[in-house]
Amino acid sequence: ISGSYSAVKYFVDKGHKKIGYLGSSQSINNFAHRAEGFNKAILDFNIEDSEQYKFLLEPTVDGAYKDMKEIITSKKKLPTALFAFNDIIAMGAMKAMNEEGIKIPEDVSIIGFDDISFSSLVNPALTTIRVHTSEMGRLSVRRLIEKIKYGSDFKLKIEIDTELIQRD
């Protein structure tokens, strides 16, 4: 939730008033949390919550590319900023936008999520939300060892914050 919230805050801080998202056409649990954080930020920052700026794309590079091409060629109005539920969706959408003459970030700013290795290699390099997966793994193993060693039955919820990685 906090990652998508910080993406919207970043857009607001940069002066964007028309902010949308590139979600997934397939139901994925993490994406529901990302939508929740996005919607909370839109309310908190008093940004117009427009359904016309919420696009659902297939969560693959090729699928997102194809879906974004359809959105652009159907002449749907794009916001000035889009938060993508993951970097894969962002990259597919960026490819379609580049081919259709939409300049990133001049016409549309995009922020992805996950900070996969290719995020820094696309042109322009993708601003994204980094998830600290290595630390998540370490904490999970540590918790598993505690459960085995001490027989701990209590449930524990640990949240690791995300980090905005600013690129082009």
C-alpha cells in the first residue's frame, strides 16, 4: 500500500493533477494492495478520481504493449502521470507510447513497481518502487527458524517499507 501511495505523492509533488494507473487485467493479490494505496493517496491529496484514467493491461510485456496500443489508437485520453502496478506492465506500455509518439516523461510520466533489473535499461530509464525482496527472504528464514527452534505459535506480521528509485 505504501509504495503506490508514495508514487502518487511523488506525482503530486511534481505538480501532476491528472493521475491514473496501469493495473492488471488478471486478478493478483499484490495488485489489489497497490490499487488500495493508489486510491487512498488520490483521496488524501484531493486529486480527481477518474475511472477514465484507470487502465487494465495484461501483466506481460507483450500483453501490456498490445493493450496500451489499443488504448492509444482508440483515442482514449491519457492523464499526465501513470502508476504501473509492476515494471513489466510499465515497460510494455512505454514501448507502445514510444511507437505512437507519446514522449515519456514530457507527455506522460510513468512510475513502475518492483525495480526489476531491466528498469534501469529501458529508455528512458524507469522510475520505480523498489521492493526489498532479499530482506524479506532473510526475515522469513529467521522467523521459520524461530518457529522450529522455539515452537512459537503466535502469528507475526512484518511490513518492510518500499523505496522510490528516481530515474529518467
